[in-house]
Amino acid sequence: MNLPTKMMAAVLYGMNDVRIVDREVPTPGQEEALIKIEACGVCGGDIKIITKGMPNQPPFGEFIIGHEYAGTIVALGDGIDEFKIGDRVAVEVHKGCGRCKNCLVGKYTVCLNYGNFDKGHRANGFTTNGGFAEFAVNHVNTICKIPDSISFDEATLITTAGTSLYGIDMAGGYVPGDTIAVLGPGAIGLMSVQCCKAIGAGKVILTGTRDDRLELGKKLGADWAINVKNGSPVEKIREITGGIGADLVLITSGSEDSLQQALKMTRRGGNITILAHFDEPVMADIGLAVKNGINLYTVRGEGRMSVHRALALMSQKKIDGNALITHTFALKEMNKALTTFAERHEGAIKVVVHP
Amino acid sequence: MNLPTKMMAAVLYGMNDVRIVDREVPTPGQEEALIKIEACGVCGGDIKIITKGMPNQPPFGEFIIGHEYAGTIVALGDGIDEFKIGDRVAVEVHKGCGRCKNCLVGKYTVCLNYGNFDKGHRANGFTTNGGFAEFAVNHVNTICKIPDSISFDEATLITTAGTSLYGIDMAGGYVPGDTIAVLGPGAIGLMSVQCCKAIGAGKVILTGTRDDRLELGKKLGADWAINVKNGSPVEKIREITGGIGADLVLITSGSEDSLQQALKMTRRGGNITILAHFDEPVMADIGLAVKNGINLYTVRGEGRMSVHRALALMSQKKIDGNALITHTFALKEMNKALTTFAERHEGAIKVVVHP
Amino acid sequence: MNLPTKMMAAVLYGMNDVRIVDREVPTPGQEEALIKIEACGVCGGDIKIITKGMPNQPPFGEFIIGHEYAGTIVALGDGIDEFKIGDRVAVEVHKGCGRCKNCLVGKYTVCLNYGNFDKGHRANGFTTNGGFAEFAVNHVNTICKIPDSISFDEATLITTAGTSLYGIDMAGGYVPGDTIAVLGPGAIGLMSVQCCKAIGAGKVILTGTRDDRLELGKKLGADWAINVKNGSPVEKIREITGGIGADLVLITSGSEDSLQQALKMTRRGGNITILAHFDEPVMADIGLAVKNGINLYTVRGEGRMSVHRALALMSQKKIDGNALITHTFALKEMNKALTTFAERHEGAIKVVVHP
Amino acid sequence: MNLPTKMMAAVLYGMNDVRIVDREVPTPGQEEALIKIEACGVCGGDIKIITKGMPNQPPFGEFIIGHEYAGTIVALGDGIDEFKIGDRVAVEVHKGCGRCKNCLVGKYTVCLNYGNFDKGHRANGFTTNGGFAEFAVNHVNTICKIPDSISFDEATLITTAGTSLYGIDMAGGYVPGDTIAVLGPGAIGLMSVQCCKAIGAGKVILTGTRDDRLELGKKLGADWAINVKNGSPVEKIREITGGIGADLVLITSGSEDSLQQALKMTRRGGNITILAHFDEPVMADIGLAVKNGINLYTVRGEGRMSVHRALALMSQKKIDGNALITHTFALKEMNKALTTFAERHEGAIKVVVHP
């Protein structure tokens, strides 16, 4: 393939200042591949980067955002035989340093050298350049081959599903027949509902404030969808579970009261996994966890190769990424894509950009 | 309900001597329920009891066999509010002593007081009377309520499915996307195939010697079914997995070479669970396990409340017990039922008896 | 042995009203033993019961408090062969129902039938009568035989040590070489320091506000003891760990800021176990846990037979219960014992009562 | 430091042909350090390499053997800030590829690219050059800083202790109060005894055939040492444990009957870890494991950073490496060192070579 030298990319020039500009096409190094990007999803993390910034991000004027992408391998650096040119692939975010105490035991999403490029860490779209561009370079560790049966658009959702799965994995992972409450019907919440059902959960209960999202949650497998505006979900979940509470609660919404609600709706001896980002301290009755022997797990993105598991479920049509994609835009319309997502125009859930 | 005082029961009078005789209907004690049995499945364990005997079994002339049964609660002893008369229920085998080092940490299938009735242990159909009878008494710990959508016949399969699930649970339990080989297409093997798929496994490969069973395995979800008469399954599984081997191997057949095969087809760092009973010592290259970091888990029946998980999957129609039921007989025909099962007449897989 | 029919006991007659009165000596039932109590420790839980009350406690005028006790078996109910008359024993608090979803998988401290005596649950000194009396009845599940090398006084500390160990167990249990911070130099904190060292922890850091307690902590094995009045322990722990933070933090103090401190001093990918009771909601930056992949475990008392492990460490002289006993009183002086403990007279840590 | 260009090294020229020859001092590459070796232990693995060979080993005439070594860092490649010149260090064997399914989840000792240097795997002394030389190059992942309180000789034992610890870790890791049987009083067995005691095990029982080794085992902490020549250790262990059996059995001897013995002496619900290498298939009654719910774990060397844990225990003087060192030789006497070890001259246990 004859590769161009220039490409279009969405570069962050400052707070709330994303520009579509020309950039050099990057060259893959040792153990890296160059991906021609076909689709890149907008995530809440992108909005946070644009509006507030994140630690360790590349400088303004250089930083190409975007971390949920899929495309075709068009060039390979040295030392890769896992992939070949022409492979259709999707990506995961985190490549750990491979040498710290966490990476060596498999916890690469919480690498102790997070943001330290020289020591081998990368989080494309966070601490290195990402996927709102025509091309991106990825380390072999962060690439998954996708089957022809999955579109590039849908494949961008494997990071979302990988996060859901990692959250379940953290809390034990084995849920057949369990009652699981999912707090928050955002993309991760809706995908969590699907993942729970795909791996045998019993009753799945989704809570939120927007009826359209809750309806979609039911279509995607939720057995109950509770609008918290109509009353406490705690009572309802107690009722559904014969007074006992949920075996597992997945918090996918960083709203002020979600932790407190979770503590009250989890059964004695049950578990909570927090997959949402809380920017502010929250007030919660942590004594309820102690009294009831509830453990709290946390997940920062998709670890333990969970994107590969997500891909397998997607290939088997057990989870549906397309159901969450409400809008697509060309890369030129990047700012419109961001606004549509951030302001939830026309019920936007997942917005995908096509470079 | 006006309960009879006499009932028909299949009683073991000696090796290979099962007689249908009249017995007193038992009375439920503290924390026990009396179940009017509607269906009881024949299991390999029954054949072993009849032909070889097992430790701690009740005396000849008293022992009512049968441990996979379902029916309706018709009387309750003191201290039960979990169930009421009229409830449709199925059972699990093991009720631990509740006081030994194993029971107290949740390992009730390997109770240290196994067979000690006075200390509270029971394994209905093994160490206490079982279900090939019109009525049986069960401790509250071994009863599961079944929904109307599940027939009594199908419900007898929850112990089979519970065993499969416990075997997967033992080896970590979290298998989305994993490649799992199931050795042996008996009832547990065929149910294991279904359970693996129901909880998100990737590729499931069934091996055996009988084409009809293997075909059924494919209908029930196996992605590959390998007849070992046509060549080594090890090679084929290596081929399917790109040379790496299976993530998990479930041994459900106690054939002489199944352990050795499993050791050779499991990937480096993978797991094996043995759910089959090996009566004789086997020769195996255990050094392969050490060299490849493979762990071996074992399961004696359905523990950790796995029958409840099995029931949940069955209620969701994610596993199908009916598919394994090939024959039904009246209790009077008990010996014909046993022969049909033991000699695999007419392709018998699961044979269910109706008292 | 000729048992008396009457005994002296400390009975709760109302809030802050403990009276030493005569009571019938109880009779052990099925699976129960009667213990002649030689020593019973005062615990923070007792103070809470006396000053605030707890759910499911026996009625005023009947409730004999006390849950950390040791003595000699003087009578046996039916069905016990684990013990014989004359055995020196100590106790654990929780006897689960043995039939709920939690008990059946080994989580008997969070029994779903907590407080339901009819269904078999007991927590002596909380929901049934306890040990500030000349005699008490215990279920076989809650009795541990103690060797002659351990005094009755010291043996009362196995519940304290069992709680520490269960807290470590919950967070993985395997800590050789790990850096562990223990927040709070109360009895559980000081025992946690000892337990951590006894099972191979690397650096153990104790924090608190009282210099005498911190000094004792150092004598008992803490490598550092930090008085939080002199500055943030977070900085100091970061310094000790080369900026990384503690692998595990054990919160044994329910002070308002202990959770927030723990979140800040735990390393990325590390764990926190909460062993303290928080009566009020706390404000904490839970986002730190998510960002850093920190899991939070909770412990309500000593589960998973941890008192047996505690006893083993005590027998090997790897943990020292005597070091925490500052005062002993006769049962007649019960109220003085309670005051001494609650108001920390003369540096009281563990106060033991001799019936 | 002015580094020489030539060094003395023990090179394998063919089966049973080790020669002390001159070699170029290697140059550390990216993420590598050059270590001036002060001590290198002889291990059973070395003997196996010399007498039988192992897969993926470097060619005859090039292969410098030795994998248990310690020394001082004398040069650093690019990209290392974890160490500085002059640091006293010891090593672990395995550096995984960092990119396969096993490495990414922390199982680097069973790297799927084992022996593939180009993909980043290294096992110094097995698949790349090792430590019977004046200098060796190590990847940053395989280097541990040692405190001044530990001699270079003793530090060579951290791989041995790391293997013991990893074996315990695999089987759950949390052993306070447990009864552990260690089969085989070789270096790993004797170190396992020490590690078990250092992390709180209750009774530790060592078995073997040589009285001097067994005596040493008792000095190092074993509560019992059983010479299997005097009768079955199974009976004795049943007796010690009141008929129940050992909670954990560590097999450190690859003798023909060790697995069968372990199966018979493990308690119902207990665990076995195999740390020995079995070259030949063994006959064993695996049905005992199934019947008794025993799981078997395997360990190939020291993983999960267990050498760091070993080092911590050694620094605290909780395990003693020196106790196992019976002989030291100069590098020139390499063949004498090998013979002394292999033929157990003068009761040789650990033989250390000083380059």
C-alpha cells in the first residue's frame, strides 16, 4: 500500500479548542503497527480531556484525542508477527510499562509508570496520540483482530464492553443466576446490561433518570428498568429480590448519590463495582458496607485483556454494539460530533466519527 | 392434603438387586420437607451403587436409591418458612454437617463428616434414602423452588448442570470468550457444553467416541465435535486454537487416557477440571502440568449452591434439560430404566423415572 | 462436676444500666456446650450495646452481654464429640444459620438470618446471651480448644486477632514482604500490627494520636509509628514507600477522616480493608479509588474460622495477647471495668473481667 | 568503573561438557543492566541442562549456564532508573515477552513465547546466557536490589525461596495455622519449610529419605521430619492431624510415588502444589483427588514477583539462605562444583560458585 505522508487529525489546541488539521502520518516503531482508522467513538473521557484536561496528556497543539477506534493495519514495525497488513482490528487503551509491580502481576491499567512514555507506558488518546485521525500507531499489546462479521463502527464499542466485563471480573466474574443492578443508563451502563445477560446473570435491573434510555435498556435485556425520578430504586430492588438486595451492583454513573444508593441496595455479603469516575468527594454511609460485609471494587478502564472477551461476545452476537450507536459524523465534523455527544442531542448515546 | 402411609420405593437389597417394594412414607423432621416425587433421573452414580456399592450407604433392604429428583412439597417439618405446601421443587444432593472445617468455609460437598447422619450430614440417594420412591424427605438446604415454566422431568437435570457449573466455578468461573474442551459426551459432558455457551464461552469443543452423541453436542452448542476414533483430539484442538491449546478442559469421562489427553491439549497457563470419577489409578505425564503451569481442579458433585445457578439458566432457556432426556419409565419399571441407562439402549442418555 | 443452678451475670437492664444479678445456669442443648467462664474481655461493641443498643439484641432485663470469653467445658449437650468435659476453650462470636445463601458459601458473619434464633443464628453477646457471667452456652461451631500454654486471659484475644486476620484474608491474605499501614492503635489495630508481622509482612506502619499506644505498637512489631497530630501520615507513608504508597491499608479506627487518609496512602492497585465501625456517613474522595484501581474490603467480626488461625499464631507465640491486657476486674466490678475501658482510664487497652 | 572486555565463563560445549573459557563481556541493551557476578548457585536445573538438555537453550559452545546469581551493577543500558551503578542485586529467572495472553495477566513464568528472544522472552541460564561467569546482562524486570545485611551467597537463594513462595501463593497463599506437608528435603523442600513457618503455618511436616537432611529440616522449623524408609508418611500425617490429613502438601521431589503419597495425605478439601519436575509419566490414583475435592496446583519456577517477597523474608531473618549453603567453589572449579552438587558429596545441598 502506498501510504500518504499527511493525514487529517483532530488536535487539542487548548481547553475546548479542538481543531481539524493536517499532521504527519506516524511511523510504527518496534512492536507497533500503523492503523488506518475507519471509526473512532466519542467517550465521556474525551469530553473530560477537552473541558478539564487530564494528567500526563501530550501538549496542546500536538495531542490527537480519541481512544475507541477500529481500522485496518497498513504498516508494521519490527518484531510483530501476530498481525499482518490488511488485518481488520480494534484497540484497547492501556499498554502498561511491563516492568512495574502492577504490570508484572497483570494490572496494566494501573501501571505505576502511567504516563511515562520512556518507560513503555501508553494510553492512546490519553497520554499519547489517539484515534480521531486518519492513522494511528498502536503497540501490539493494544490491538485485537476483529472478524469480518463485525463492522468497524461496532468494533469501537469493545472498549466500552471491555470496561463492563472487567468490572464484573473484578467482583469475581462468575454471575450465573445472580441479580445485578446497573446504576446509570449511559453507554457503559447499557453495555453492562448486555454483558451481564450474555454471561448468564439472572435478573438485571437498570436504573436512571431518562425513560428513553431505560426503554432501550429493556430492549437490550434488562429485566427491570427503574426511573429514579419516580421513587427510590432501593425499595424497588428490595422488592424484586424478596427483601435481600442485589448480589452485585455496577455503578456506571458518577452522580452524587449513586454510591449511597448502591450501599443500600446491595445484599448482605454482596459486591459493588464502581466503573464511573467521581470528580468530587461523595458522602456515603460506608458503615453499611462494613455492617453488611459488602466489598467495593473499582475499575479504571478495560484490563486483563477484557476487550478480547468483549470481542468474543460481540462475534457471537451476544452483545450488540450497534444498538448504542446513535450518530455518525465525518472527521471534519468532529466538533459537531463532540457537541452532539456532550449535550446529548437527539438522544445521542454513542457517537462515532469516520476519519 | 391427605397423605398415604405407604408408598412404593426402589430399594437396594444387595449387589445388583433392586426391588420395588412398599415402604412407610417418611415424616419430615426439624428443617425438613416431605416431597411427593414426580420424576427422578438415573445417574451413573446409581449404577455404581448398585454394581459396586459406595461408602456409608444405608443397609441392604433399607436403602432407597435415586438422587436427581423433583416434585411437590406435601408436608413441612418445624422451622421452615422458605417453602410452603404445594411448592414445585427440585433437589441437590449434599447437605453438609454445617460444623466441620470444610462446611464452615462453604465446601459442603467435601464435608469432613461425610456419611455421619448424627452430625447432620446427608447425601440423599447415597448415604440416606433418595428419590426412586413416591415420597422423600429433604433438608431445607437441599431444596430449590422451580418455576412453572420448567417441567419436573427437566428439573431433575439441575444436579447435572450444577455439577458442570461447579466445575467451571472451581477453575475460576469467568470464561467469556475462552476456548473450552469438554472430554466425554455423557449427560454431564453435554450439559457442560450448554453451560459453557450459556455463560459466554468462546469456542467449545466436545470430544467422544459416539457420533450420535457428538452430533447432539453440536446441536446443543458445541462449535466442534471430535470423534477420537478418527485421530487424536489433541492435534485438532491445537489446530483450532492456533497451536496454543484450550484455556480450560473439562474432563467428564473417566476413561483411562482422558487425563493424559487433557494435559496435552490445555494451553500453557490453562486449567483442567475433573468432573469424572476415576475408579482406577491412571498413568499421566503430570510433568506436563508443571512445565506448562496448568492447575487441576476437581469436583465431587454440585457445590456452592450451583444448582440454583443451573436452575436460573434453565429458567432463562439458556440450557435445555429436555434435550438429554431420551427415556421415561414408571417406577414399576425401575430395573428396565436402570438397564436402559447402563447399557445405553436405544441411545439412552438421561433416563427419567416417574414414581 | 456438680454444677450450681444459679450464677452471677452482668445483665443489661436498659441504656447504660448493667447490673450484676443472679441468673439460672443455662442448659446446653443439641450441639451445645456449657462453658464455665474464666475470663471475658470488654470490647468496643459492648460499649456500643450499652450506650446505643444494637439490632436484634435480647430484651432488657434478660440480656447478658460479653462476647470475648474463655473457660472450661463443664457440660455437653447431645451430638458433640469434638469436645469433652474439662477442655479449655475460647470462643468466636458468630454461628450462622447454616442454611442461607451466605452461610452455605462460608460467609457466616453476614448470615441472612442474622438475629433469627429459630433459624439457627447466634451471636453470643449480641443477639443471644454472652460471657460476662459465670457460665455460658455455646454452639459447637463457636468453640476452639486452647492449649495449656495459653492463659484464659490471653485466649479472650483470639476474637480480636481473628478479626485482624479475617481483614487481611479478605484482601487476599498473602502479604509476605508487603507494606501495610494500620490506621488506629486500638486493640484491633495493635493486634493487626502483630498479625501482619506474624504472617510475613514487610514494613508495617501504625498511625494514631496517642504516643503511648504508638510506642506499644512499635514494641509489638510496627516498623514505624506515626502520630497524626504531628502531620499527615500520607506524606510520611509516601516517603517510606518511595512515593508509591502502601500495598494494604487496614482501617481499624472509625474516625471521620480515616477512609479519606486510607484512599490517599494506598498505592495504585493496592487494597484497603475496613475493620472499624462507622456510625455516621463519611465524606471521601472515592474517585481516588477508581483512578488508582484500589479495592475496598470490609469485615464484620472474625469469619472463615479465623479465630482458629489466630489461636495457632498465639500458640506459636507469634502474636501476644497479654501485651494488650492492661486491667483485670472481678465480675462484681463489671461497671468499673466498663468505665475503665470506655474512658481509657490509666491507658486502658484491653480490660478483662473474671467471673 | 573500568570494565574489562574479557571474562571467564562456564560454557556448555555439549552434553556433560562444561568448560571454563574466555568470553567477551556482554553489553547491556535497552532496559538492561550489566552485573558483576559475585555468587551463582548450582541448581538441579543446571544438572538437567548439562545431562539432558532443555528446549530453547542456546547452542553448544555459546551457552553460559547458571540462573541463581547475585552481584553488583556495573553498567546500565538506556531506560533504567530503577537501579544505579554499585547497587547490590540478585536476580530472578523469567522475563516474559510482556505481550502474550499469559504475560499480560501476570503469568510470566508460562509465557507463550517462551524461548523467543526476538519477542522479548528471556530465561537467563535456560534460554539465554546465565550467571556462571564474571558478568551477565539482565533485564530490569529480573533484578532485585538486596540490602547490605544479606550476603551475595545468601542472596542466590532468593530464587529457591521465590519458588517455594510462589507454590504456596498458587494454592491460595494464606496459610496461618495450616498443617503443611513438604515432600522432599532438597533445597526447595528445606526452603519451603522455612517459608511456611515464616508466613504463619501451623504444623509443618517434612518427609524424605536422608536423616541428615531431615534433621536440618527440623532445625529450620519443621515440627516433624519423617523418614519414609521407616514406614508410610501417610499414616504418620493422618495421626498428627487427628485423621484429617494435611491442609496443603508441597511436592518438591519428583520421585515416582510422591504424587500418590500426596493424594493420600491431603485432607478432604485440601490442596497440593507440585514444585518438582517429573520427567516420566507417573501412576496415581487421581480419583482420590476427585473424591476428596483436592485441587492440584503447579509451579514452574518463581513467578508473581515472589523473589521480592523472598528477599523481604530474608531481610527480616525469617528465612535463612546460608543454612542451605554447604559448599563454595571458585569458578575455575566449576566442574567440581557440579559434581559435588549432583553426587551430593559431603552432604552437599546448595553449592555456590564465586566467579
